[in-house]
Amino acid sequence: MLTLQRKGSDYHHGDLKTAAIVAGRGLIESGGLSALGIRRVAEKIGVTAPALYRHFLSLEELLVEITAQVRQELGELMQERIRRVRKHRDKKKYELDKFRAMGDAYIDYADQHPRLFEIAFIQHQDKSTREFGELAWQLLNESIEKFIELGMTPKSKRDSAPLVAWSTVHGVATLVANRAVSASEIQFFRSAVMDGVQDALLKR
Amino acid sequence: MLTLQRKGSDYHHGDLKTAAIVAGRGLIESGGLSALGIRRVAEKIGVTAPALYRHFLSLEELLVEITAQVRQELGELMQERIRRVRKHRDKKKYELDKFRAMGDAYIDYADQHPRLFEIAFIQHQDKSTREFGELAWQLLNESIEKFIELGMTPKSKRDSAPLVAWSTVHGVATLVANRAVSASEIQFFRSAVMDGVQDALLKR
DNA sequence: CTGAAGTGTTAACATTGTTTACATTCTCCC
DNA sequence: GGGAGAATGTAAACAATGTTAACACTTCAG
């Protein structure tokens, strides 16, 4: 097991807060939510437990920061995958490719970090997890806006389309993360659902 | 706060196991997963903590039984709503109405028991949450089979359709449970997504 | 009636999140 | 530079938790 090292001089760690978040993520990834603990995080980064209370109000707050970071990371993965999509002179095809890249990224993340994804959207003290400006949500809306501009999606679906797309992809991702679909089904499952989303958004 | 009473004679409770599950559900519903505790459950049903270990191996096992019951209940709600759907001489319309009733039930459950729903599908020690015979899954498959029989859904979608439908509705339900869509959006959101699912399944 | 199986209690343990008091280090102003 | 004060760490203690071991009461079959 990897434990983060303190730098040269002791006593002051240097960047305890981010170290704690990293360590906490590691614990969740390997042992699930119940593996997260203030003392365990402290031990993993070579510090005593109360030190963490200089940076977090409580264990709950540490968890909240971890989940916020996970959602951010998810958005960044989507962004990166979008960038990787090859341009195409058929604009419609290009936008569609990017859209699917986003969905694939979302599902990939859930598949590769199931325990993190699983807890990324749980509710803490009535704070919504879809704040305006959250990256993933923003990217999705931009994509669909392009669909509308290009006449691929009817204007009448402007408000519903992002929600339809998100909930569908989110549903797949959740089921994949929970291993509710078997490994052998996943490949097929993913593309089938992405086809379905596409069907629902596009004009007929 | 309601605490369950023991019946007349003391010492032996009578049905501690189910009482514990009920009490545990109550704790989760009002305080989230972290509110569930062996000692708290014990207190709520008027018994000492170790007594529960006659009926559950651990807190984790109590949680597993609670989630299993929640999934069962979800299936039963769907079943009941299907029964309530009025018959119609247009068989296609009838089947479609039942399908939407199922989806509505699923989402309603998530809306009305958000904290229970939220934890109903989390993974415990690699056991899949979609075992063959789970009621909800079975009902969904029967419904889509009817679609195929009536020529509403192409046979080619026999394998994908249930997964597409499930993941979509599950996605909505998750987002609703997490309050990731605001209360004012929910109504619109639900029907928009159900329209989308329908679009994706039906022949064009 | 009797003993064994079932079900509950009491007492104890290790571990947890958290607080209080104190120690060390860093920073910045004179 | 040196010292005050903020920032950040440690040590010791607390109440609460999950769990176990040893014992007590109840039920019930033979």
C-alpha cells in the first residue's frame, strides 16, 4: 500500500488538505465508503488525526470535498475526450461524435472508478449536486445547443433534451458502477443505450 | 419519535428481525445512511444491541437486508400501478399505458423515499443487485416482450430495449432522489424522459 | 419434568469522530 | 534580525460505535 511521504522537514506537512483528499479517495476506491475514516486518512499521510480538523470541519466535509472533486474530474475527462475527436467536414457527424464521446467518457469513468462514481452524486444536507457551472452539465448543454443550431434536434426539445440525455447516460453509468449489468453485457449495453439516446434527441 | 413497543410479556420480543429492518429503514429515511446503527436500531425497538446479533451477522448484513426489501417493495409498487391501469380495446395503447405506469412508479418511489432509493442499488461485496427474478426487472421484460409481440418494438431490439429502458428510468429516478433536478423541474422532466424512452423503443 | 435450543442481557474491548490544551513552525512587521 | 501572532501540528481524553464473551430467562420437545 502506498502512503504519501512528508517532505524534508517534519512537523509541517506542506499540503495536508490535498493530501487528505487524495488519501481519502484511495480509501474509498479500494474499500468503499465505509473505508473512509479520519484516522485512517491521517495514518495514510503520516499525521495525527486532529491535524485534519485544521482543514476540514468534519469527516462529512472531507467526503463532500472528495465528491466535488470527483464530479469535476468527470467533467474534465469528458472535455478531454471531446478534444480527441477527429474533425470531420460533415458538421453534423462531428457534433454527434463529440456527443457520443462525452457519453462514453461518463460511462468509462463509472466503470473505472465505480466506488467513487457511486458516491459522487449522493445528497449531503440538501445541497444540489448539479450546480450551475458544473462542468459536465455545461458541456452537455453546449453539445445539445449545437444540435439545435444544426437543425438536428427540434427547438421544442431544448429544455428536455439535456435532461433526457443526462438521465439516460447517468442511468447506464450507475448500473455499470454497481455491476448491475454483467461484464459481458457492458459493451453491448453501452452502445445500445447511446443509440437510444440519439434516437430520442434527433428529429425524425 | 415513534418507538416500537414490545408485546405484553417481556424478554422475548416476538419478531425482532422484521422489527429491526423496519426500524433501520426509518433511521435511513430520516437521517440518511449514516444514521443507521446497531445501537440506534436496538434502542428504537426497545432491546439491547447484542440481541440483534442473533438475527444479523453484522450491521452490513442488516443493511443488505434492508436494501433487498426496498428493491422488492419497488417492484411491488410497479406491479400495483400496472394493475390500476384501465383496460383499453386498443391493445397497443394499453401496453404503452402499463409501461409508463411502471416508469412512473419507479420514479415516484425514488421521489418519495429518496434516501432509501439512493442506497438500494449500491454494491455489497460484489453481489449483483439485479438477480434473475428480481421483480422489477421481470416486469419490465414482460412489458417489452408484449411490445415485440404487438409489433411495436422491432425484434432486433429484444436484448437492448430492456436495458435502455431501465437505465433511462433509473437515471431519472436517481437524479430525482438526489434532488439533482429541482422540484419545479421534476414534473416536466419525468414526462420528457418517458417520452424519450418511448421514442427509443418504438419502431419508426 | 427436564434439558437443550433459542433469545435476550450485562460487561467489556477496540476503534471511531471529535474536542481541549499544548507544542512547533512560519510569516511578517518593527 | 527578532519577536509576536497566526498557522499548523501533537498528545491526551471523551463519548459513541460495532462487536464479542459470559451469563440469564423462555420456550418447547421428549
